[in-house]
Amino acid sequence: MPLMSVENLEITYMALGGRIKAVDGISFSLEQGEWMTVVGESGSGKSTLAYAIMRLVPPPGKITGGKIVFDGMNLLELDKEKLRKIRGKEIAMVFQDPMTSLDPLRRVGDQAAELFVEHEGLDMEEAKKRAEEAMRSVRLPQHVLNSYPHQLSGGQRQRVMIAMAMSLRPKLLIADEPTTALDVLVQEGIMELLNSMKEEGTSILLITHDLSLAANWSDRIMVMYAGRLAELGNTEDLVERPLHPYTKGLLDSVPDLWSDKEVKPIEGNPPDMRYPPPGCRFHPRCPMAMEICSKKEPPILSIDKRIVSCWLMAKEGGKA
Ligand code: ATP
Ligand code: SF4
């Protein structure tokens, strides 16, 4: 049984000027110890999906349909108390800006220790020892414990967040653009930390717009476009043989250090989600679009170990 299965998830923002279905019928599963990365341009619904798993979709957003089954429980049916126990301990989340999760007025060590008091019932002395261990495990110097968050660099703050997330050994870690604000070397260090969590059995769900990061670190990649799943597959297969024109467009738009291939950005922009185009939402930008594409939504097809939603693949005999 997978650690988590998301079934037909729908998340709607009741925004002024119209409803936005930011996540529209997404289904996938995640195995224990698997690293899946969700990619897509800005506004495709990646962060909304991540927040939904923590049941933290900000208002005016609402989960309007579907199921998220985690370790046998439908997270959408849990009461507040059960959710509080699961957050941090079973499912941890790391955000792009660690300052959103750290209290600026309290020392890092006190905040880390509090986690162990709350989730493991330790007394303060024991909890402080665990906080020290946690910082050591991500190679942060001990003085960090006596520092306030603003006294640390962005990379150090992100390491603090990961140390806190790691130390409770969650079954799932969700990381939403954790390295976007950091330079490449620091980014590599953070990815290595996530990978060490994976090696100890934690499943990783990484959200990023950076396809090269996804290609370098994940077992599987899910490509989202305008709230829908475009393609999902094993990293190597998907990168070497993309089936969906949008995946191909994303791959063509990133430079490859090892070849002199031409970089070609995808023309046009993602749609205004208040008025998504009919049929396949990618059709106004798709170089392969056919007549049916603007009329009918493509089916979600299973081809070998790949899931893809495109009329081209339906013609080639993919199974719905
Ligand atoms: P990014 O990479 O820019 O973070 P994303 O893929 O994570 O983008 P989301 O942030 O999940 O996308 O947004 C998905 C859609 O939901 C967008 O069309 C966005 O305009 C809309 N949306 C997000 N937050 C809100 C909100 N608070 N109110 C109204 N609409 C929102
Ligand atoms: Fe392009 Fe049509 Fe496939 Fe959409 S369904 S990606 S428009 S070919």
C-alpha cells in the first residue's frame, strides 16, 4: 500500500471576480521512501496542492472535492486535534521562506526544543539536548541555538527548518521551493539533506519550478499545468522521452550544461485561472494542438509506468 494516495483532489479559491479551481482533479500516489517532485510554471497549483496535504490551504481557498489518504487515514476527515498531532511528527513541511515558520523574537534553540516537548513529551532539559543533536545532524554550529533567526543566513535558517523537520523522523516531508532564494552551493547542501532523509525512509514531496533540480534528485516527477496533471513518470523516462508537449516544452526551456542544445522557452503564458481555456488547457500554447484539443478535455491515460493527459497519446492507444 502506498504511504499516501491523493484521489481526484479539487481545491477552489473563491476569489473576487470569479472562482479559481487551482487544483482540478489531481490523483497520484507516493510510496514510503520515494522522492517525487512536482514541477510546473507559476500558478499551476503546486503550492496549493502541498498546502492541502497539510490541510493548510489559506482562505479564500477550500478543498472542494477528493480524498487524501495518508497511512490509511483520510486527512480531509480528521479533526483539529488529530491533525495537530500529525503535523510535524508524521508530515513535516519546509517553506521557501523559513522566516514564515520561525518566531523572530525567540532563540532558535528554544523553538527547536519546544518541538520535542510538544511532540515527544520530553522535559525541557532533555528537549534542549535533542535540539543540540538536531543542529549537529545538519552540520550547524552550536551557537545557532543561541541565535535569533534574523542573525542567521538564509541557508542556515533553511538548515534549522530541515533539522527540526528531520529530528521527528516524519513519514513524509513536503518541501515547497526550499532553495529558491539560495545560491547553488547552498542549494546542493539542502538537497543532500533531503536525500539523507529519504535514505532513512522518509518520503519527499518537493515542489519547484526548477526542472533540473527535479531531474537531479527525484525518483518520479509530476508535471502540472493550470491545475491539472499533465504527466507523471519515472524521472529518467520522463526526461529522456517526454510524452506530453508541455513536459517537452519545459525540458526544451532549460539549458543543458553537457550539450550545446538550443534553449527554447515555451511561447505564451499560462492562462488566467478565472477563465481557463476549454478542452486541453495547454492548447493555446501547444505546437501539436489538433481540432479536438480545444473542444474536449483529454483523458488521463496510463502508458507503461507513465500517466499522461493528452489527445496525442489517446490516438496512440494509451489506456484511460
Ligand atoms: P508559484 O510557483 O508561483 O508559487 P504555484 O504553481 O505554486 O505557483 P499556486 O500558488 O498554488 O501555484 O496558485 C495556483 C492558482 O491559485 C493561481 O492561479 C493563483 O492565482 C491562485 N491562488 C493562489 N492563492 C490564491 C489566493 N489566496 N486567492 C486567490 N487565488 C489564489
Ligand atoms: Fe497539445 Fe492537444 Fe495534447 Fe493538449 S491534448 S497537449 S493541446 S496535443
